[in-house]
Amino acid sequence: MIILALVFFPVLLAFAWAKESAWNGQTPSGTDTPGPFRPYYVPPGAKSYDSSSPLIHFTGSWVDSFNNMYVATTLRWTDEKGAAARMTFVGTGIEWFGGLDRSHGIAAVFIDGKKVQEIDTWSNVSRKQQRIFWTFNLPYGKHTIKVRNLGQGRVDSPVIDIDAFVVTEGHTILPQTLDLSNAAPQPGEFQSFTSQTQWTLQQKGVTGVSAMQLTVISDTHVLIIDKVEHNPLSIGGHPAWAALFNLRTHAVRPLKVESNSFCAGGTFLSNGTLINVGGNPVVGGYTSAADFGDLDGLQAVRIFEPCPSASAAHCNIYENHSRIRMASPRWYNTVIRISDGSAMIVGGSKKGGWMNNETVNNPTIEYWPPKSIHNSMGLPIHLPFLVRTLNANLFPIVFTLPDDRIFMAANQDAIIYDWRTNQERPLPRIPNECRVTYPMAAAGLLLPLSPEDGYTAEILLCGGSTIDDKKPGYEISSQDSASSQCSRLVLTDQGIAAGWAVEQMPEARHMPDAVLLPTGEVLIVNGAGTGISGYGNVINQVGQSNADHPVLTPVLYDPTASAGQRFSSEGMRSSEIPRMYHSVATLTPNGDIMVAGSNPNLDRSEVKYGTEYRVEWVGPPYMNKNRPLVHKPPKALLYGQNLTLSVKFPSSTAKARNIKVALMDLGFVTHAVHANSRLVYLSSSLVSDGHSLQITGPPRPAVYPPGPGWIYVIVDNVPSVGFQVMVGNGDGPPVDHTAWDNLLKMTAVGQYEASK
């Protein structure tokens, strides 16, 4: 293993495989035979300079080699200590590509005269066209990279080589840290109520793989999953499409994934295991991001076991499609955890594409682990709602309700589904012809649940589009307006009879992310003001994006405020990073909001609305205040259990009167869907000693399904750092071996590919 220094980008590369495999190769045009999927790639908007370029200046003794395995068939190498290669370029990033093998040694990399990394290019496996070094966080302008052979390594006279430099010319970026704590509101900002202090915005870290899917796995790490494409982070000699991002150090460790996880869904189970399900098939006959890999991801169930280690050194994704798979192919499915701790997998398409249609629609649900419920014997269960809601019904908005039923919204419609009786209850249609699911994606949330009103459920839907989902792509424009509508529905008989209450956001958005804060407020970030989700499908595309006019200013929504007074962008500054299709945002255990992703492209791109790897951190005003501190927090919470928390209250709030305890699921985030996102306020009371809180676990699994959660103590609207607990007894969900065996008997690995 090789650890790269932390100055520009902390990366851990793995070179442990015994041989170079072509299993995740790309299929060149005109052939059905996969070739090696190497890291070397020149995205649109970047430029490559091979080793023969006159812009690369060599000092010392270098040798030219020629081979079809090299970029432009040429490579220069040196075994002379102190020999160096230098290139001056204009842009925001640069990548150095070369070889790895047992003859190689350690090189020093300098940017603008400053040594930023020492890199060991030795590898037990010989590999070509490898990404040795990269950085994308340079301010736009003129820079110089220098690579020097240090003459150190595991062999005498160690070699380094230069195959190519690839320069990223495009992004204009924020400074590495932008502190806006003293910023004034921007002219024209929508303001309705007064915040006590200003918000902060910082840009720190890069993800290494495009952040299409994201979930918090511990107090130190988030898991990021992408589709198969030419990400700069590598593993096993090829680009990675999954990684662990360290919330504290911003280091990134690539993870091995065997199948294409393009547009998969995910959830934690009751024992803390994460499943990531579905994806994209292998597409033969032409090269695209969708046709790398020999393993069809459509039926995949990828397993990520609980991994609380601060180093995350042994965290891995496991796949075994012969024994662990879904019964049917699913792309753009939504996955939630239900009250018995298992996963309900909802809808999707039978293959990758864009708009759903009756030919590829998968209007079913299935469970993981498989169930025999409703005589299904582990096979899919038909859901008429997913037929009625064609075409715009991918990634449906789904939440488990406190009465153990399921809320679902897709297109313009919504239902309550009773999974135990297999019955649908129609709900009022979403007003004003607003569509809320892909490719007209809105944000959907289950608003905070509280014992004070008996855990009454209320749904919030914000954004989306009124574009007719029956229109072909050539009649839809990237300039068509998104919707500014927010709709709320109380899920009681009286609330359903009253129908949806409608209000308007300050700006229209589709593809927004709505993030629940421990305070009960909602931060709405990301998205576009015009167009539609996806890429390469409509007229007036911007780059490949189907959307335009990124919405750069977050807005805070207070669901408890009076109508007309709920939205504010006071104290917030606009980002300079467009967060379009394939963007994500999540609350972190620390209480700030991590914002990442954006990639409306078939493969990595550096043109307008290109592939985005930079991470931003939005800090609510409470981050700069004295915060409660929980001593020796518990690791488990049973239903109805009384626990005592030892809390150090801020001195300024010694006589606080407003104390709440929030139990939160931070969700599995992708495509504006925050599956399982949940905030349950626990019953709590201040103990007479003034330093302790007694809290009571949720009354039943339907209020908070068994599995991992995060507890924040909130004092006068200032939350503590969250700590992780296991809600319930920590057992896995029930396993029906008869249903599982029948699923394996009645289905096959990659069955879509065999039948298409």
C-alpha cells in the first residue's frame, strides 16, 4: 500500500492484486471484448501532454521508450537521482500519469516550487497509464509542476517515468477556506425572519470519486458511491467508483466494487449493515460510462458491514451475486428500512435509460432479506401505483410512517401503502401539476415527529417541475422553468381531507437536497432553476446537462413558523460551485452540512457543469456557539427504555428552559432522495441535579425503525455533537430461508442481459 501526503489530497492507493484484470474493462468501439480499464483519461475540457511534448522540460539523464501500452506510444524514464521533469501550465488542476512496477522508486512532486508529496511508485504488479499524482484545487492561473527522482526505494537505482500530464483548464474555484461568518446579506436575498448570527461556508477537501450516493457510516467517515467512470481515485490499477471520506482529515480511501452501482439505492438494516442495491447493466457495442464491467449491477445487493473504526482500514464492500441478489433488475429504485428492520425496495426501471416507460418499468416492491409475504415467496409484489404514475416515477419518495404504513409519492400522485395487507390508499393529487420524481426531481421529507402530538406524520415536498412527462426529449429544453412550489400534507384523516397546503420557495428548484437539522429546521441546497434531470436528452443542453441556471444560495425552512414567514436566506452567501444533477448533501455528526457532487455527464468532464469533486461545508449559526456536551454517551437505546445522559450545559444556558433530544437517521442520499431521513424528538426531562437528562426510547419500531441512529441534545436551539446509537436490540432482520431459496431458484444472475 502507498500513502500519499496530505498537503493537496490525502489518498490511499491499493496495488495489492496479483495480476492486472480486465474484468472491469471498457469495450472499445467495434468489439465485444473488454480491454483494461486504466486510469488514463482526458475528459472534455482537459488537455493531455505526452512525454514527447516540448512543453515538458527534462533535466538529467532520461531515456525514451516506445510501446503501444504508453500514451501516444511514448514514455520517458530515468534512474538518475535528482533527474527531474517540469511543466508550466494554465488551469486549476494537473494529473501525472506513468508506470508502476518493481523497478520503480520514490518521486517528489512540487507545485509552484513547494514540495507537496513524496510518492512511492513501486508496485508488485506492473501497470501502465496509472495516475501517480493529481490535484484539482489550484486557483485558476499559471502553475508549474515538477517531478524529481529522489533515488530512494526498494531497489538500487530506482526508476520514475513520465507518460503524460493532463491539465484541467476549467473550474473557477473558491479559496481553500472561505469564512463568511461576518458576511452581510446579499442584495435581493429573500428574508422573512431574523437569524441570530451568520452562517459559514467553507470549501475543504475533494471526494476522489463523484459523489452520486452518500451516507454517514460513523462519526469519522461517510461512504460515497458513484457509477463506473474515469474518477481520479484508483484502486487495483483502475479508476475507483466508491470511497470512504474522512470527516475529520478529509482523507479518502478507495473501495473495490465489482458491479456497476450507477443510480443504485441504499439503506441500513436493523443490525447496522448497509445494503446498496441495483445499478446499471453492461452495455455492449459502444463505450460509455455504463459499459465498463462484466458484472451486471441491476440485481446487485452490495453489503457494507458496520465499520466504526476511526481508520476505516478494513471497511469493504462485499458482493456475491450467485447467493445475494434481488429478484428483479432495478435502476433508480428507492430503498427504506421498515419496522421489522428489513429493507423495502420500491420501483425502478429494468435497465438504464432516462424517462421511465411501460416497456422497462418495474412496478413492484421486494424485500431484503426476501419475504414470503402475500404469497410472494421472495419474488416481486405488483404495485399498481407505479403503473399509474408513469412516466416520471423513478426514485419514488418513500417514508415509513409511525403507524407502520408507508408513504409514497411519484409523479403528481401519492398514496399510503399498507405493506402488511398490500393495500393502497390514494392521497390528494399534488397541486398545480407539479411532478416530484425523476426526472422532475423534488425534495421530500418526513417532518420531525414528536411525542407532543402523538408522532403525527406530515410530509413536505419542495421543488420539481411542471414539464409534461409524456413529452419527448426534443420538446423539452434546459431552459424550461423548474417549480418553486412546496407542498405539505398532514397524514391524518382530517389532514388528508384538507389536502395539500402550498407555499412558494424564494427560487424555483429541481434536484434540490432538503437536509433536516437537529433544531427541526430544513436546509434546502443544490439544484437548478431550469431544465430537467439527466444528461444528453433535451434541446439546448449546457455541456451535456439537461438543466441550467444553478441555484447557488441555500434557503432555510422553518416548518413551525407562520405561513409566509418560513423561508430565509439571511446570513448565507452563495456558493460558486454549481450543484446540478448527481449532487448530494447531508447533516454530519458534528452538526454542519456536507455538500458534494454534481456530474450531469456520461463520464468525467471538465466542460461547463463538469464532474465536481470539491466538498463544501455549510455551518449553521449554532456551530459558533457554546454547545452542550454529552459525557460517555450510550451506544444502544431500546424501545421505551429510560436512560440518563450526563450533559455539560453551556454556562450561558445554565437556566435553559428549552431542552430537546433529537434521534435522527441521516439518510441514504442520492438524486435528491434522502431515503430514511428522520427526526424523532424523544421524551426527556431534566434531572434534579441539573447536569443530567432522562430520555425515553421511541415507543415502537414504526416510530423509528430498528437500526443505527444519531442523538443530538438541543439546548435553546443549539445542538450538541451527535453520537451514534443502535436503536433496538441490534439483531438482524428476520430471514425467511424458504423465500430466499425460492428467489435463487426462480431468478438468475444478470437475467436481464440474457433476455433483452
